[in-house]
Amino acid sequence: MNIKQANIILEKINRLYKSMTLDPSNIDEFEQELMLSYIRQLHQSFSPEVKAKKKKKQKTELPPIVNIPKQEPDPLPKPKPKAVKPKPKATPPPKSKPKEVKIETPPAESKPNPAPSPKPEAPKVVVSTPSEDFSELFNQKEAKELSEKLSELPIKDLTKAMGLNEKIFTINELFGGDGKAFDTALKTLNTFNSFDQARAYLSENFAGQYKWTSRNKKKKAINLIKLIRRRYN
């Protein structure tokens, strides 16, 4: 039984269930299929694992070691030493004093110091109050039930907070199918220190451009904003 995996799947089920209960009369088929897949994964995480039978290792007997006596070779006859004629000593040539050669070293050229590369500037975010339509997306009630509190645990990295199916669903519904805009938004949100900065960034760049306040997208946008809020808890 994998408790860690079961906890992750349970968190996804609670988040999707909360999303479905916001508008029970308008539940998409995709949300139903996604909920069924989460339930199957949760069931698999609690199923018992089949232990593999241990195979007995067969011991292989090594053949006995037979000591073979070494045969010493017959001694070879020693060669007779040859008479060596002494070589005449060569007279060394007279020594001459080496001439002193002065080597002039050219003056070292002073290299100009390279100009320091400019530091990348952090994205400037202007905190502004959202419009009345956007306030419905960002104003959320405090969690009272245990399932709601579990779904609001803090997140360290938004790029790793969603599964593959949930990412595809969010990109198609809230970012017009633009995966680069989705990745840029999550990486930028990771650099902020407060939810106020994230709210201003989403309001000015995405909520109005992709019409998050429309009837078909409002519920999905609220779920995404809840997930982003957990980054700053």
C-alpha cells in the first residue's frame, strides 16, 4: 500500500469534487472521466502487492585443485666472456665561455577591464485593485471542513502542483490552448512573495484577456486561483 501516492490522489479528488459542487447542474463529461480515473488510481494504491517468490540459488561445485609440480629447465651452459679491446681516450675540445645574450622583454600591455554584464531585472509588478468582475474570482471563503483544509496545504512550486491531465485541461480552458503562456505564468508566480502581487499579475495579463469571468470559465478560474493562493500560505 502506497500511502504517499494515496494522499496525493485524495487531494486531487477533493479539489475536483469541490470544483464539481460549485455548479452541480453544469458538470462536464471530462470532469466525470477525470474523477473516475482518480478513483481507480486510489483503489490501486490500496491494493496488496504480490510478493515474488525467492529463487533458491544453486550452488555450483568447483573441481578440485590439482597441484602440478613445476619442472625446472635444464641449466644452459654459461657463454665464455669475450675479450674487450680498450678504446683510446678522446681528448676533449677546449672549453669556450658562452656569450651573454641580453633578452629584452617588451612592456606588458595593460588590458582594459571588461565591462560588467548587467544584472537581469526582476519583473516589475504594480499592485492594483481588481475590477468588480474579477473580485468574484479572488474572494474566497475560509475552509471549515477537513477536506477543504487538506486542499489548502501550502505548495512550494506551482509548476509541479498539477498532473498532466489537469495541466492540459487548464491550458485549453483558461489560456486559449497556449502552453507557453501557461508555463510563463506559473514561473512568474513562483517568484512573487504575496498573493496580492499574484492577483494583480493575473488580473492584468490573463483574467481579462482569456475572459475568466465568463459563465463557462468562472468555476475553472476559481479552482486555479485557489491552487495559486496555496503558494503563498
